Amino acid sequence: MDALSRWFWKQEFWLPPGIVWEDLEEMQGSRRPMPRDLLLALPLALAFIMLRYAFERRVAFPLSRVLGVKDPVRLKVTPSPSLEAFYTKNSRQPTQIEISGLVKQCGLTHRQVETWFRNRRNLDRPSNTTKFCEACWRFAFYLVAFTAGLLSLINTAWFWDQRECWRGFPRQPLQELHYWYYMLELSFYWSLLLCVSVDVKRKDFKEQIIHHFATIFLLGFSYCSNYIRIGTLVMLVHDASDFLLESAKMFNYAGWKKTCDSLFVIFAAVFLVTRLLVFPSKIIYTTLVLSMEVFEPFLGYYFFNALLLVLQALHIYWAYLILRMVYKFLFLGKLDKDERSDVETEPEEEEEEEKEEEEEEQRSWRKRKVVLDSRRAMLSSSCVLNNLTQQKADAQRRPKAR
């Protein structure tokens, strides 16, 4: 175990050539980053989860009622042990062959089995209130984090000149505000990762997981290597647009269409500027190019920049989705659901299935109506012919009057 620890903390991995761990210990009279400080993030993450639970119940839920959030009506399903067992153990979306087999087991028609699974999936989909409370919690954190981060950085030298991020590196003292900025951000992303199984699953679920892991590794490595200054800038750039997205979601769930559209347009502008312009031109350029004015490349240099490039790749992917929505809004006159992270994994398919079934039912009803009308007309004409025939026969049987 000691050998593994010594190998893991080899200074060649974490520090530039010519720098040893003892150089960081020489900073007397000021706080310096210690790897053991990262252990504080785990209990803080649990505290964030408990705080979130209380916030959603005491603040977010009452606010959802004030803003008029309404949950769609979910149709209950008829109890069916065989269908429920297949739903929980096999698949939520059975194939046509599987549905044919289930028809024989439960005694329902093919259409009834499809409807049962669609309604059962709808019961498991999160309500608008649940999604509103989740967005409200993230909005509150991102707003507080961005405001606090901006206030703590706006008077620093490296906020305006990124070359200051490397002046005196790595013997740079850690300010108390930036220490807690790091710990709270790291704890929050740990809480998101721990709650990923119970949170609303989005279309970009896998991308969000990659983003959380990359952010946690990025914060952890930058803290241990005393990349604190550049790390604070990374967090500030990300928080600048996230609270706008969450606020747009909140008003979307509340049905405030115009407010949601306006906030989304503002979010799109801030996201594109901060993630596609500021982040690569200021952050990545600083770590890739300007840092080489102070030290030579080492393993940590490549690892840190690789994580930044992973985040940038995710930014490009999300920017593509956002630009698609902006195109629809500007040229088609409508702003649909958030293609970045506001759409669950199945609702569009569910709505299309419901529309198709309704249209098919209407077509079948019109066909039955046409058949009924034709049969009624045939019966009517048949009755008229029978009456005429009967009257003619009666007239022939009567004796002719003289």
C-alpha cells in the first residue's frame, strides 16, 4: 500500500520539472493546498443532498404552486401480473414479437397490450413538479456559486491577465475564499454524481456523466497541483450560463412560454460566448501556451489539458443542440423542448405513439360509421321494397270492383 501511495504521488506526475513537494511546504504563514483536503468534499456532498431534499420540499415545491406548475394526468393501468413482470424484469418497450407472446399470456388484444405499456411508462415518467424542483435547486446553487465566485475573483490579478495564473507557480498561497469555492463546487458535483440514478434522465445522460467525472477529476487534480487560479476561472466560466438554463426550465414547466423563450435566448448567447469563445481563447490557451513560459511539459500538464479538451468537446456538442433550437425559434417561429438536457429519453416517442393511435382510432371509427350508414341505407331501401311488394300483392288479391 505504501509503495502504491509513493508511486501515485510521484512529483513527476503532479509537478513541473525541478519542483518537489517540499517547495509547496515552504509557504509559511498561508494556507496551501493539501491532497487530504479533498476528503472534505464527500461529507459536504452528503450535506448537499440533505440540503437539496429540504430545499425542494420547503422552497421549490411551494414556489411551483405559486408559479402555476401543473402535472399532466396519468392514466392508471389495469393490474396484469404477467405484463408487470415483463415490464420490470425484461423491457419497458417490448418488440412486436414480444407483444404477440404477451397477448397469449394475458388474454388482451395487441392494441390493448401496447396501450398498457405506454400508460405504464407514463406512470414512471417524472412529473412537471419533480422536474421544476430539480431545476430550482440547481438554479439556486449555480446563481449563488457564480455570484460568490465573481465577487471573490473580480479584484484578483489573474482575472484580468491570465499570465498571472503562472507568476510564482507553484509557490502561490491559497486564499481562504478560493479554498471554500473549490470545496463547495467539488462537493456539489459529487452530489450530482451520487444522485444521478434518481434524477430526471435526459437525452444527454451519458454526456452529463462524462461531464461530471471530467469536472471532478479536473478540480481534484488542479487543487493538488496548485492550479488554483486557473481552476477558479474554469468554474466561473461554467457557472455563468448554467443558472440561466435552469431558470428557463423552471418557467417552461410553469407554462410561462414567453419568459422561457426570452431566458433561453439569453442563455444561448451567454453559453456560446463563454463556452466557445472565452473558454478556448482564455482558459485552454492559457494552460496550453502561456504556462510553457514558466515550466516545461510534464504528465500533469497533458492530463489537465486533456480534461479541458474533453469539456470543450462537450461544449461543442451542446452548442450544436442549442443552435438547432435557436434556428427553430428564429426561422420557424417556435421554441420546442430543450434539446440540450430538458427532454427525457422517451416522451417524443410516447407522444407520437399516442397521436398515431388517436388518428388510427379516428380512421377506424370513420370506416365503421361509413359501413353502418351503408347498412342502414340498405336496410331502409329493403324495407321500402318489401312494403311496395306487399302492397302490390294485396292489391292483386282484392276482387276488382265492378
